[in-house]
Amino acid sequence: MYNSKITGLGKYVPENVVTNDDLSQLMDTNDEWIQERTGIKERRHIKKGDGNSTAKMGAKAAEIAIKRAGLTNNDIDMIVFATLSPDYYFPGCGVQVQHLMGMDTIPALDVRNQCSGFIYALATADQFIKSGMYKNVLIIGSENHSGGLDFTTRGRSVSVIFGDGAGAAVLSREEDTSKGVLSSHLHSQGEHALELSLKGPSTEQWVPELIENNPQENIPYYPYMNGQFVFKNAVVRFSEVIMEGLEKNNLNVTDIDMLIPHQANLRISQFVQKKFKLTEDQVFNNIQKYGNTTAASIPIALTEAWENGKIKEGDTVVLAAFGSGFTWASSIIKW
Ligand code: UT7
């Protein structure tokens, strides 16, 4: 029996900083509304021509993670790539990373679980390592949201929230089964699939139909979010899935050294913090700087928490996410 443990972490965000004031030049919004409702002060957006894409940002984060793991690209046995904004409808970003990083013909798998994507990717990689099949698996979460958002007032409730960026981790075999990823807990509820979704173009409504069937001002190629409904479900599921993970490992809330919640909204993280009576030091948030980067938010936050010395060997680290699907998930890690 093996466990898997995180041996390297990396992040990459585009240089272009977009403040709330910048957005208020494009739509009817303001810094006060955005900060009060979400906690976000600024986010990063890819700039046309800056050489970034979802796969390329993922590869940049991965390069750092592999180096920090003390490995080379040739040591990686598999890639698991989580995103909701792939460069192409198909193929997925995983194969692009395999090529960009000059890796051997290793398997590359794309995960389509949105905000929970990174934890689903981690749980998948963990199983390949636990089974003994692979030794080092590269997991990436990366998003290019800015390319697909509606930056007019019509899209303001969604477009002010999301940002671009990537995070990566190397998961490696660990022979001491009291360390590393202790367990992961994955859930979905497709009943609410369309409450946070991007419907078109799709096989249901391909491009010609999309244009023909929808008025020009309402073509559904922008994301839709039923914000309050998502918020209400998020706070319940975050709490449930964290408790599920702790109970499975006979741990209590007081055993949490660091909670890394998916950076959906600072108010959601604060709700969870208050509910579990955690201190500010026990919950890592960086949504203020990057907005919601969906599948990239946990690996970016985990990387920054580790870089800032907030995660030490022996710590109990809890990852938790909720989002489109609905999907939600947690992982309990003994660092
Ligand atoms: O990561 C995946 C999971 N996602 C989430 O967990 C997100 C969950 N939802 C949320 O975080 C919040 O629902 C939002 C931040 C998206 C919205 O906050 P809210 O407090 O639920 O606002 P609301 O949608 O109810 O809108 C309140 C008002 C509306 O105006 P009226 O109808 O009261 O006149 C909106 O039109 O705020 C207006 N509004 C804005 N005003 C200024 C919506 N977006 C904006 C904006 N700037 N950007």
C-alpha cells in the first residue's frame, strides 16, 4: 500500500492586473459593490498577444512544481489537467502540456469539474499512485476566463468575479501511509447543472442554430450564474464535505492547521471560518488579488500558502471546493 503526497507546487498568473476601477470603465459597476459582495480588489487577465493560454499557463506553473519536487519532466508518469476554459473544444489541455513540456508519450487526462476540478484531479492522481501504477503524477488547474466573459453591464454579476491563472502540483508516491493525501470526498448533483453554466455553442445548439434561435443581444455564449442559489448551496456543501473528510479520518475541526477553500467569494470562506470557529491564520484566502480562478484557485492558494511558510511538515491541510455541476469535494492531507 502506498499514499501519495504533494512534493512540488507552482503557480503562474498573467502580468496584466485589472482593478475594480478598470472594470467600472467598461460596465456599470464599482469598487465598493465588488469588494463588499465578493472581497475582490483585482484580478489578472490574459492580454492578447502576451503568449498565454490555458495550456501554456498550466505548463508554466507545472515547470515550477516539477523543479520544486526535485524532478525532471521525464520523471512524470501522467498528467491530469482540470479546466472549464480549455484552449480548444477538443482535444483537452493535458495533451498540449505533454507536448509543450517535451514529455514522453505519457497519458494525459482532462477533468471537467469546474471549481471542484483540482480536487477531482488530485483524487484521480492519488488513486493511480495508491494502486502502484504510477509514481509521479502532475496535476494542473488553469483557466482563461477573461477571453469568454461579457464585459458589458449585462454580464456584470459574473464577469467581475472571475480571473485568469494556473496552479500545479506534483503528486508522488509516499511509502508512509500516515502521510500525504489521507482521503478525498467527491460529490455531484446534476439536477442543478444549469444554475452555473455556459450552454452555447454546444451539441444541443451548434453555432448556426445558436445564431438563428437567439436574439443578437442574448446569445448564450456567456456564462450564466444564479448567484444567490449558488451561494446558498455553496455554504452548506462546503461545510458538509469538510466535516465528511474530518470524520473519515477521526479528526476534529480543531485539528485543522490550514484550510484552503476554493476562492469563490470571500464571504463564503468567512462563513465557513466562522461556522467552524477557525482563526484567520487557519484559512488561506487570496481572492482579493486574483478573483475566482475556478480550477486554478486551490493550487494557486496552496502554492502561496506554502511559499509564505504557512504550511509545515506534519500539518493537517484541508482542501474544499464547490461549484458548477453542482460538484463539491474535499481532500484531507497530512503534510
Ligand atoms: O466558483 C463557483 C461558485 N460560485 C459562487 O459560489 C458564487 C456564489 N454567488 C455569489 O458570490 C454572489 O451571489 C454574487 C457575488 C455573484 C452576487 O452577489 P449578490 O449579493 O447575490 O447580488 P445579486 O446577484 O443578488 O444582485 C444584487 C444587485 C442587483 O441589483 P438590484 O436588482 O438589486 O437592483 C444586481 O443587478 O446588485 C446588482 N449587481 C451589480 N451591481 C454592481 C450585480 N452585479 C453587479 C456588479 N456591480 N458587478
